[in-house]
Amino acid sequence: MSSKLLVVDDDPEIALLLRELLELEGYQVEVANNGIEALEKFDSTIDLILLDIMMPEMNGLSVLSQLRSRFTVPVIFLTAKDNEYDKVIGLELGADDYILKPFNDRELIARINALLRRTHWDNIVDDDLDKQNQYTIDKLNVNRKQQSVYFDNKYIELTGTEFQVLLKLLENAGKIISRDTLSETVLGKEFIPLARSIDVHVSNLRKKLPPRSDGLPWIKTLRSKGYLFVIDQTDDLLQG
């Protein structure tokens, strides 16, 4: 079955363009022309949302805030090039990615496909992954197959992108991983220093992960080098 997308944009021409483009790619598409209609049309069958930021009545940031209080559905913001503040706020609220208007059709499709692949990765059968399903550090337990995160047996809700950033850091725990590598492997795009996407996703992780019982930080930032997920010699990092 093809994935179902919800396009939210108050410009009828852009909404129609997106619908036609996405349907040509084989997606099912629902369209909402404002934030209130988007919340009314959203249900559990929606696999991904393309969400315009600047809309009357209820803007995209308000829509995302309401969605994130209950759902982790992937969200890509559509935003004007000069709205740097809105991009950062959107990522902090839990958007998975953003694309600038006017957008390139092929880039948009590539971003959607990459995000949906990351979201549905657990349906892929891979013997090597099955052998490395579970990461445990301190009281943190991350299950690759179930895409779940618990600390001291309490569930931590992450977006799909936040989970993939955490997973990539865990796969390289104790080693420096560059922003370039994180951006390319998680977001599927080249790292642009001023874009701050990866930095915001890592910042969100830091806010959501409770303090470690051993007093160590979860993630260190190494200036001009990247990030490092902290482990010590007593950590049982990987369990089959």
C-alpha cells in the first residue's frame, strides 16, 4: 500500500501542485488549506505531513505543537528562505526536516522518500541488525527494531528523526561523529553550517534524555569536530 501524505498550505495553487506531484509519485494525498483543517483531517492513516509555516488562523508552528503533544508522525516544514527563526523553532518543536520555497521537485521527493524510509526501517529484514537490536547505557535502553527508548523503564517519546540521530550516535558511541556524517546519514542531505538542523535535533535529545545516574553527560559537543556519545568502561553498550 502506498504511503498517505497530508499537504497543508493556504495557497491553493501550491497545494494543487504538491498534490499532483505527489500523486504522480504514487502517494495518496489529502489536502488541508489551513491549520484548523489540518488537525481535523489528520488521523492514524497519515504517514507524513508537509506543513506550511505561514498560514492565517493557525500557523504551522501551532499545528506542529498540537500534533507533537500526541503523535510522532514525520513532519516536513515548507518555509520561506529568509525565515531562519521559524525554521529553528519548527525543529525545536519536533519537525523532522524542512524544505525552502520555492522548492525543487526532485529534492522534495527525495526528502520525503528518505524520511519515510527512516520511519519504516523496522520493516526491513536484516540479520545483522537483528543481532544488534538493543543498546543499553546507564539506565537508558534503546531498541532498534521497536524504535523505542526507555530510561529506568519509563518511555521517552522521540520523533523519528530524533530517534535516528540517537541511534547513529549510539552506533558510534565513544567516537566522534561529524555533523557532516550525521546530516548525510540521518537527514539525507549535505550539512550546511548555518542551517542548524542537526544541532537542533541533538539539542532536543539533550532536553528529552533524563540525567544519567553516573553523572556523565549523554552527548558532548566537540568544537569544529562534531558530537560524541559518552560511554565509560562499565557500560554494556550492545546487547543482542
